[in-house]
Amino acid sequence: MKSPLEAPEKQISEEISVKPEKPTAPVIDTSKMSKGKRDALELTEASRDPLDERGSFASNLFVGRYDFDRIYPWPEQSAEDRAAGEEFLSSLKKYLGENVDADEIDRTGEIPQNNIDDLFAMGAFGIKIPKQYSGLGLSQVNYGRAAMLFGSWDANLTALVSAHQSIGVPQPLLLFGTEEQKKKYLPRVARHEISAFALTESNAGSDPANMSLRADPTEDGSAFILNGEKLWCTNLIKAGVLVVMAKTAPKIVNGKERKQITAFIVDVDSPGLEITYRCHFMGLRALYNGIVKFTNVRVPRENMISKEGAGLKVALTTLNTGRLTIPAACVGLSKRLLEICRKWAGERVQWGVPIGQHSAIAGKIAEMAANVFAMEAMTFHTSAQVDRKAGDLRIETAMCKMWATETTWKIADDAMQVRGGRGYETAESLAGRGEEPIAVERFLRDCRINLIFEGSSEIMRLFIAREALDPHLKVGGAIFNTQLPMSERAKAVFTSGKFYAGWYPRQWMPGGAGKIDNLHSDLQTHVNYAARTSKRLARGLFHAMARFGPKLDREQLLLSRFVGIATELFAISATCSFAQSKINNGAPRDEMLSVANYFCRSARSRIDNHFAGTSANVDRRGYELTQDLLAGKHEGLRQGMV
């Protein structure tokens, strides 16, 4: 099943992943940046672990290596693992359908306490917490299956349960906590107390270098004193314990001061901690999100998570896995919306035929179906790899989050269009006049936040692009780094030139993925396309580096197109593997091929558009127009309004 080109491609990956001779030297030149940007970048880079030497399936796409054997065969959930989650998942599905009134939660802005208590008793707040700490001890795949159920029913409960486990106390402690911390806090958050996550501030969101909440050590060093404020602390209003990111004393690195962020566990009943405001939003009317103020709040040193200065690393690492919950919930919601549209398009008759027979509507539903299938494939393939500890999956999880949330928003928008006025009308109003209360407008309002939660789409693209550039920066970044001595930069010219002289011609070699055992010929065609296109992607990224040099990081729209191409290639590959798995397990072959073929051909169209935009676009003119607007020009655009 392996490609005859695998050996040289493996060599390419290994060569391009070599570590620089001086790992302490910066790979990004920050000398010409503003102080704010330099501080933010240096803080983030210091908190970032380098990618695994072998990379991952998604990361290797950017260097022209197509490792389909990391995607195929599909990583089936074992019978034992499926059985371990079956009782809980069956109970959860039944409970949500019979006891949770999602429309009432939306109307009142409150989740009934009895629902929260029942879910605690069921173990829904401790799905991945090991049994020894009173949790269910289930796998990432089973956690994803639970998130899919929550997402298909009520987004408010989804946010409460997922934020609690994915970014609240459980996940950081499972990854970084001491045994004492786990014994003290995990049983509490598994069965009794909701946890929250406090990172964002009024002037510090995706840029943590602006953080102002301080944590100053006491004279004896036994504790820290917290002063400051956090905004949009998810779950705050219901929480008993928080994970708080705070600025601690800077340290000196290579003669320069570097800011530090440290993570702490903070009990909500701590003296000096005050919840000052509950925020309200367009959707998620029962989101328990608010502002928390710290005034001389004393936190014992033993409540520090990991070590001093490791807070941003704790946050980033937690999110690498934690953000998988959102795409899993998106799968559930998208399936719900697809089913609503499928039924309505068969029942609603206009101009003598069901609206599903009109191509304008049929096209929307076909796209929904294909995208739901691909979304499930990407999300659960990555979840299965997390369970198998199959290397560094940060790019895959970011791609899942970005692609699933944007796609679900499109599905929700199209579902409203298919339902027409009934989509825009509230469920309560529909019921009031005797129609079935289908809450499409609630689903639309609630899912919009997913493009912002736990890393906005724009930040996801920049995050993925930074990781994609990493191998190239290791090889040639020193050339453009004015902070390095000229001797090192000259040496880098020779080293990188020698490397790229061997690497670049290989990116023009023809061929696909090679013969793959037991893969249907239709799917093989799409996999071969993905293999060839990964080389085209690698060439394009190299050309962009050669063209823009150290200024490439400013070309965010250009980089986002390369990220879009790689994400679609990941989606194509996961979809083909998933479809073959379904066929192998008895699903109708024609049905699986129909949906997979449609998706892959649609993805190829999107990839063509991305490639076209890398060579011909209006990015620069758009940037200049925006700067003119910010400077007060184009006054006519501000006239004629109240």
C-alpha cells in the first residue's frame, strides 16, 4: 500500500525537520518589529514546543510529503472502547431528549439546576477524568461522541460541559497537574463543582503579552497575590474553581527581559475574588460567562499548574486537544440541520414538486451532506489518533476546529434559507400557531460563536501557518535574521542552498500516492490528487518564502490560502479513509462513494480557488483601502445614516 516515492519523501521530511545547530538562536527575526509585536511573538515562541521531528500527516503536507499510511486504514474504535462508553452515551441521549428543554433554556437564559445535578450524577462532567478520581475514564473518541449528542440538542449545555472539561480544571491537571492537585481537585470537578477558564482581559485576547493580571509572590514565597481583572470567563457564574492565567515576574533570557505567564488553580470562594458582571450574547443565552475581579487574592504556591512561567504553554497545550470538542459538537449540530432540511425538502411542495427537486435547493443539501461526512471524518480520525497517542496533532486539531466551525456556520445559514420564513421564525412562535417548533434560528444564533471560541478562525490560520513554516525556518530562517552574526547567516545561505537544491526538484516529480491496498478506485483517484497537490502546495509556499523573505508573516491572507489548501487535502484524505472503512463495515458502497466523490470534487474546486488567489489577488489594494478608511478618508461612505 506504500508509494514507491515514500523513501525519498521520508528523506525529505527528515532533512527539512533537522534542528538548527544552535537551538537557542531565534528562528524569527524580531529586531525590526514594534515592541508590542516583538514581546508577543517572543512570549509565544518561548511557550511553543517544536513540532515532532517526523511531523504529522497535516504538517508534512506543507513540505510535500503525503503520508496516507497515517490516515489509512481508518483507526477503528475497538469493541472494548465502544462498549466502555455505550451505557453512558445511551443514557445521555435519552436524558437530553426527555429532560432538557433547549428552547426553554434559550428563552429564560438559565439551565435548570436539576439538569446540571443530573448530568453530574451521570458523570457527564467527568467523561475523561480517570475513574480513580471519580470520573468515567472514557476515551477521546467517546468524549467526542458525547459532544456530538450535546451539540445536536442544546448549545448552552454543550458550552457548559465542554468548557468545564476541555479548558477548565480537568484537562490542564490531567496534562500538567501534580498527584496532590489531581487528588484534591479532580473528584470535585468530576461530580460536584463546575470549573472555568480565565485568560482573556479587556486588552489581552489572542495577544497574551498585554496581560495585566499580576501574581506577585509573598515575602516568604509560599503564595502569590493576584490583582487584576478577567473578561469573558467561561462558566464563571456557576463555577466553584477557576484556572487563571496571570503575569508573574519577568526573567532575563540572553540579557533581555522576557515576560512570564503562570497558570493557577483558584477557588471562587477565595477572599478578594469578586464576580462583578454576567455577560449576555446574541446566542448561547444561558452561557455563564462573566467578569471576575481579583483584589489581593492569595493563592498558595502549590496551586500553580506546572512551573512558573509555563502558563501560556499550559493554555496552548490544553487547547491542542481541548478544542476538538467544538468540531465534535459541530458534527452533531450539522447532522441535526441536515435532517431538518432533508425532511422539509421532501415535504414542502412549490411549483408542483417538492423543493428538494429544484436544483437550487438540491445543491445546498448535497453540499451539507458531503460536508457533514467530511467533518465527522476529520474530527473522529484526529480523536482516534489522540487516543492512540499518535504524535503531535496540534495542526490537525486546529484544522478540525477551523474547518468544522466555518462549515457548520454555512450549513446553519443554508438551513435557514431552505426553511425560508419558518427558519427565521422562533420555535415558540411556530408552536404558537400550530406548526412544529423547529429552532433553526436558535441553532444559527448559537453556532456563530464557534468561529471565535477557543481561537478564532483568523488565529487558527496564523497558528497553522506558523507551524507550517517551522521546517523551512529551521533550514533557512537564519539567512534573514539580522540578530545573528554575518558568519552564521552566510553559513545558512550555503546550508539551505545545498538542501533546497535537492529538495525543490523533487517537488516537481510526477506520480500520486502509489498503489494502496483495498482502497476503492474512486477513492484512490482522490488520494492520488491529494498526493500530487501536496507537492504543489510545498512549491507554492517555497516560492512565497523566496518572494517575501522575512516579511512573509505580514502576508496573512496569502498564508491563509496555503492553510486552506492543506486543510482541504486533510479533509479529502480523511474522507476517503472514512468512506472505505464504512464500506468495509457493511455500509452501502454506492452511498459512501456518492457522498465521498461529491465532497472530494467540491474540495478540489475550493483548492483551485485558493491556488488562483496565491498568484492573482487584491490583497494589497484591500489593505491600502482599509488604511485610508482608518485615516478618515472616503467620507461619503459614512453619509446617509442615522
